[in-house]
Amino acid sequence: MILKKDNENIGFWKKVFQDLISRELSKIFVFLMDNFYGLEKLLRKFFSL
């Protein structure tokens, strides 16, 4: 997946998480993020933290 400049949105991250799950990622130990609104909630929806 390629992130184009100024193209980051919640829909993009949803696709990223779906892609990771399709590659059989089941657990995340560390996830660093800025204050992007809604990202933490979306992350918790896909992965148990």
C-alpha cells in the first residue's frame, strides 16, 4: 500500500488494517500514532489491545 501525501484518512487506515488481517496478522504489540482522530478507536475495532 502506498500513502500519497495528504491522503491520510480513516478509510485509508481501515484498508490498511483489513490488509494486515488478510495477511494473518492477529496481534499488535506496539502501534505508534499521532493525534489522528478516530484512529485509536478503529485500531481497537480490528485488534484487541
